[in-house]
Amino acid sequence: MKKLIYQFMLATVLTIVWGCSSDSSNDTHSSFAAQPAPQWKVDWFSNETTPNWQEPDQSRYEHSMYLIIRLCDELAPFSTDDDLMAVFIGDECRSLSKASKMEKNGKVYFVEKVRGNDSDTEVYFTLKYYSGGLHQTFTIDGTNRYIPDLTYGIEQDFAPYLPAGSSKYPLQMVFFLQMPENLPFTPSPGDKLGVFVNGECRGVCIPSESVSFVVYAREEGEKATLRYYSAEKQGVYTLDQTIETKAWSQSFELMLNF
């Protein structure tokens, strides 16, 4: 995949060492609060206005290709009649889909007829999606080549991961979670790990289901904190240490203790 707008994937190993200290004075690195299971989730809502994308003039183009695009599961629940799906080559809009949205087996699809000329056969197109429900634009830049008379999405779903091109969270970091043996609780399927910036949830991991998760950031240098919900203890551990969002970095281990 070529560049996404301000998108950089950061492969990071997150090692959480939960140590039970015998010194109960001030040598603590977390606090615990009993509470029901939290409903942590990333807030995708934004306030962008509807883009003024214009349909291409068909008379200017010699041929076309088709895209049958399935909206990824993360964004499908927010789809509305105000959605727009567009295909660009350079700065030119070559396809714009509005009413062609259709629902099939609970999924949301868009059909794009992408216009082109002979000179476009070695170029890559950019996919832009405006979510009417989220009021936000998602951009996937230069991931597929324009090929006349070809159709993407018939034999298998063509479902680009649009959240990676979020205009609200242009920086994404991928964390790989490793759970240590020494914990003050017994891990269970109901546990959650959340990453927060100024109280705003930027990523959630269910440790029993996945060892990797994505943290979304607005810019470099944001200070993110960690919260861990223990289903066994029925409460949240808030950790004192922070993670700084970065564009590029080597993999690192974050060592945390209670």
C-alpha cells in the first residue's frame, strides 16, 4: 500500500509487567477503581462538511473499469443516504457514487464506474469515502492500478480498510500485546485494555481475543495513558506511565509496574 495521508504504521511490542509490590507506601504505578465493565470505543464522529466532488464528464474519456466496493464493517453501521464514494486519478474525480449504494446480506456496497483514457493504464487511483453518519472523509491513496475493462469485487470482496485513511486520526500505531505471568488478577475473556488521550479513547484491545490492536492519533507527540479493566476484580487499573505517539519508531517494550 502506498502512502495514506499522514498515515504511518508503527509496529510496537507492548509488554505489560504487572508487579505486586510489598511496599504499600508511595511506590505504586497505578490506581484501581471498582466499576462495571466499561464500553470503551474510539469516537469516529467528526464535523466535516460534505465535499464538493463533481461527477466526471463522460465525453472526455475513452473507456472505464468497475469497482464493487464493500464498506468495511467498522464504518458500515454509520452509513447514511448522504454517503459519497469517489475515485480520483490525480486531482480528477473519475467516479462518484451516491444512489448506487445497496445493501446485501447486511453489508453496504458501492458500485463505481471509473472513467479513464489510454494514458491512465499505468497509474494508480485514490479512493475517497465521505461518511454521512460520521461527517468525516476517509482516503486510501494509490493502492490499486487503473486497468480498463476490469472489474474489482466480483469474485471476492473489495473492502479497503478505510479507517486507516481517517482525516480525524491520520496517525495509526499497531501494538502487539504480551501478557506477563505475574498479575494481580486472573485474566479472563471479559478483560479490556484501553488507550486514552486526555480522556478520549484511541484504541481498545480484548486480550483474550487478539494480541494486536490499533491506536489512533491526531498528531505526533500526544501523550496516551493505559487503562486495564479486570473482569475478575470488576474494576479498572489506571496506569501512570504514558505512551507518546510517533510517526516512525523502532519497536520497543513498555515496562509497567503497579
